[in-house]
Amino acid sequence: MSGALSGKTVLVTGGARRVGAAICRRLHAAGANVVINHHHSVQDAQVLLRELNALRADSVALARADLLASGALPQLIKDTLTAFGRLDVLVNNASSFYATPVGDIDERAWDDLIGTNLKAPLFLSQAAAPALRKTQGCIVNIIDIHAELPMKNHLVYTTAKGGLLALTRSLARELGPQVRVNGVSPGTIIWPEGPAWQNDIERQRIVNQTVLKRTGEPDDIAKAVEFLATAPYVTGQVIAVDGGRSIVA
């Protein structure tokens, strides 16, 4: 294998479906061994495992974990090291997303959205830091353009992603020079699941807010992750992959 990530190991949280699966496929194609973290998406994870291992035997492993259980996160790193002996890239991709209008916010939503989108990336990055220092590795956080462009009725999610943006830059300073930390901020890539996002008129309104007048693809995010994983002089940066949405007033 002669890819840019040949011989390296990548851990992708929420890697079984959607954007996470695209990231796993692209980094695997670049030569990496991949650990797919999942929680409820057991069947999807197993299908992806078989798909990628058929391309390159024994190059992919599964690691089931509830990222809201902070005490379990060090074990996730240990499982990765047991599987492949090293960790070079941590991709904090897993995310919860749903509306929390002011007046309807409760502690359950706060704990879930802040926990998945901000707390888990912090504590998993902390657990991974010793292994990443040994390999001069990196962390890539999947943020959201709405970290800087607040989304109506999604106060807690927006707050969590804003925190993840700040965490990305803070970790870059804390973990340098051995470990690089960057982020990717997607725009409209895959429509969220649920009936609220099935309205064609609303979808077109959102697409019209982009410069490119179209949605992106999961592999657009994966390509940006691959770039950041292989760019040795880039740290503390966030790339918006949003069709130009973030430059439109």
C-alpha cells in the first residue's frame, strides 16, 4: 500500500454511517488501518467492516462505545492500540442533532447535545494525546458552519459546536508541537433525518443560500479530513466545506 496514510491507524467516532462512513472509506483508501467507533449502528458497522476488509484483509476493526460515558473513552483508545499497535489520526465525527427552541430546553437535551458534540471530543482527545504524541499524529474535529452562523431553534447544538470550534484551536495550542489539531465545518451535505427536513421548498431555500447552489457530498468532507490528516504544517485551522454558505449574508 503506497497511500499517504499507509501504515498509520485512524480512529473515527460515529464511523458506521453517513459522513463518518465516507471518512472511513477515504482514509482506508489512502492506506490507513481504520477503527470504526459505533454505538447503536451495529449492523451498519459490520457491513462497512466487511466491505473494507474485503479490499484489504485485517485492516479494519470495530470499537463499540457510548461516547457519553466519559469513563469508557480511555478504553476506546486502548482498544485501538490493541487492534493495530498505534494511533495516528483521531477523527471526532460523532454528533447528535435536533432542535431545542428556547422555552423547551431541558437538561436531557443539554447533556446529550453538549456531551456528544463537545464533551466527548474533549475527553477522547485527552485520552488519545499520549498515543498521538508518540506518532506525531493529529486530531480532526467535525464542527459545523453553524458554530459561527447560529441556527434558529437549535440553541444547544449551536452552542456545542461553537465550543468544539474553540476546543479545536485550544487543543492545537495545548498539544503542539507533537500533535496537530484541525477542524472541518460542513454546510449542507446530507439532509438531517426526520420529517422536519423532508420539505422540498425548505430544502431549496437552504440550497439557494449557498454560492454553488447545490448540496455537497459526504466525500467532500472526507477529502478535507484526508488533507488535514496529511498536511504536516497545518494546525489550529478550520476548513468550511459548505459551497460558500458561510460567506453569504
